[in-house]
Amino acid sequence: MGSQTGARAAALKVLNRVEGGDAYADIALDAGLEGLSGPDTGLTTELVYGVLRWKIRLDYTIDLFSAIRSKKIEHRVLNALRIGAYQLLFLTRVPSRAAINESVELVKPDKRKAGFVNAVLRKIASEKERIALPDPDKDIIRHITIACSHPEWIVRRWAARYGTAETIELCRAGQEVPPRTVRVNTLSTSRQRLIEELKESGYDVEETRYSPDGIEVRGGGALAAKDPRYYIQDEASQLVSLLLSPMPGESLLDACSAPGGKTTHLAQLMGNRGAIYALDKHEARVRTVAETAARLGAGIIKTFTFDAAGSLDFLEKGSLDAILCDAPCSGLGVLRRAPDARYRRKEEDIAGLQAIQSRILDNLAGYLKKGGRLVYSTCTFEPEETEGVVSRFLKKHPDFSLEDVSKYLPQSCSELVDKDGFLRTFPHRHGMDGFFAARMRKG
């Protein structure tokens, strides 16, 4: 098997796993990259994430040239078509002949399927400059859905809230490859020292605009995922921990801590002095937090496998100085980073997520001391999961009050705080993941 065929075969296996609901894209890809190296790793990653980002538009294109509707095509064959169509439409560096022939190889030795894939992809290759998208004047929602490859229910929600022009910008941002940002591990180095070391290693780097601990990394090779000098983390996510304003010697709870980015950031901000209790209800994810803490030298983190909505037997009521609740959510703010999330979620999921978020906050309230701080954050824009949850919580818990988060952020972040004192970041406005955060204090 040739090198490029191997990369495409690996991509096909990953996409088949994701399509079958067997694994999230990042987990399936990590497994799929085993045994690959160099260019094959890059091509496999490009094909997997490219197909997932553009799946709706790819299926629309396939339907234009296939006698069989994409919904009725066997998953393995459809994913081979998607891999070929993605290269034809979006990877101009790949010759059309190679894109077609290598995709055909993926479904051999079945001659009928190979002939079908060959015929459809050849039609796409010959007509790709003349493919018409749905007319925006007749149906702007469908046009955005296909052009920007976002599910129609998401487009409708955003268009009703932001208008169609900004929805297009937001959806386009969701199709971009996110920047590579890291948070400096200040327990072991400084931002300036790490910048110098990364430059010496051939990277083009600069300080992030908003986060005081962040570095944006351009150029160079892949970043080592387990380097103790830094943690790979989006700039918006780095800002959330600042809102808790943790102090050395305090007792904190990170209620939904996996994979440990914010948890270890809190340890840094505390100078590794005090206690941080880190929870997740899945044992494997708790192990990830523990491994991250050990790698970064954050010795004050203690991990527990608990559901944050249930009884936390190891804690006394009223014992904590501060709590961070980065709650499970729809994830619509991080679609550029997790493109498969848009297909896993349905609109009806949001009400269920809101209920979970509210149960968690209600449960956590009792563990805070008087005067303690509670930060609630999500990586989504949806009102039901953001200000809706906060509003409901404050009505149910009149001893809590809302605080303006701008007091706890650098001056450079003023544009990220809305009139209600919430942190709101958007990929199309700020170049960061979409996050929401609120800070409350117990009276």
C-alpha cells in the first residue's frame, strides 16, 4: 500500500468510526494515527477534519452527481466519496486524478462500488467550477446551511439571534482551522523564556492578545502534547480561570474538571499553594486530569470520580472558598475545534443540558463559604445554557449576587465583557473559541 493510500485508508477508518457513533473525532483520530508518521499523519488529519467540517456541503455535491442519494449510500462508500470530493473541492494541491484513483482504491476489490465511486468523482471533477449552491434570495437559511456546512437548526437559531449577515461570519469562522495557542506553565517557566525557546526550535510565536499567560504558535512542526512547559489551550478557555481570582492557600473545587486545563491553570494562579478538588464522573477522564496535573507539577490538585450534581461526600458544606463550574454543554462555541459536535447535537438536547447545568449549580451552592465565589462557564452561545441558567440560579438562590467579570480580567479584555458583566467570546469577532462565563458571590 502506497504512503498516500495508507493515509487515506486511515482517514476512512476514522470517519467510519465517527459516523457509526463509536468515538468522537479526536479520540478516533488519535487511534487512527498510530503507525503513521510525517506527511501521512498530516494528510490523515487534514482529511478527517476537512470531511467533518464540510460534510453537509460534500453530501450536497455528491447528491448532485449520484443516482443514489447520499443518505442511502453505505457509510464506507459514502466516506470514500467524501474523502475524494473534499480533495477535489478544497485541497487544490492534490491532483484530481490522484484524489479520484486513491478514493476508488478505498472500496476495492468490489468492482461495482469502485465503478460507482469513480463515476461520481469524475463528474464532480469535471463540473466543480459550475456547481451552484442554493439561491440565497429564495432560501437564505438553506444557502448558509449548505455553503457553510452547518446543520439547519443551528443556522436558524443563530440567524434569529444575530441576523443572517453575522450568522454567515460565525459559520465561516466555524469552518476555519483554529490557531495553535498554549498556556505557559508558570510553575516551571516564564512566558518570555518559553517564547525564546520556541523561537529557537523554529516556531513563529507571539503573545496572545487577551490572555496574560498565552502564546500563539505559528509555523514549525507539531507541538508536543505532553511538554511540561505548557498546556495546549484556547485563549478563551485561559480567561475563565482568571475570573475565579484564586489566592494561595485557598480551598477550591473544579466541578467538571476534565481534561484539566483550567484546573492546572488555577494551581498556577495559586502558586501551587492550597487545595484544589477536581471532579469528573468518568474515571478515565479523572485519570487524564491527574496525568495533566503530574506533568505540569500542579501538586495541590486532588482528583475524585464524582458526579457534580450528586452528593460530594468528601467535602463539608460551606467549606470552599471558590468553585469553578465549566459545565457540560452543547459545545456550539467550539465547532471549529470539534467539527463533529455539530452532527452529534440536536436542538432538543439543549433543554436537557440546561436541566443538567442547573442541577449541578444548585448542588454546588451549598459547598461554598459565605463570601465565596462561583464561576459558571460554557463553550456555547445558546441563551438557555448561558444567561438562562444564571438567571434561574440567582432566582432560586437569593443569597448569591452577580458580579461584573471585568474586574478580574486584564484591561485588554474590556471588549469581551457585555453590559450585564458576562464574559462572551466569539470566533468571528475575537479569533477565539466561543465561551460564556459569569461570576457570582455568596452573601
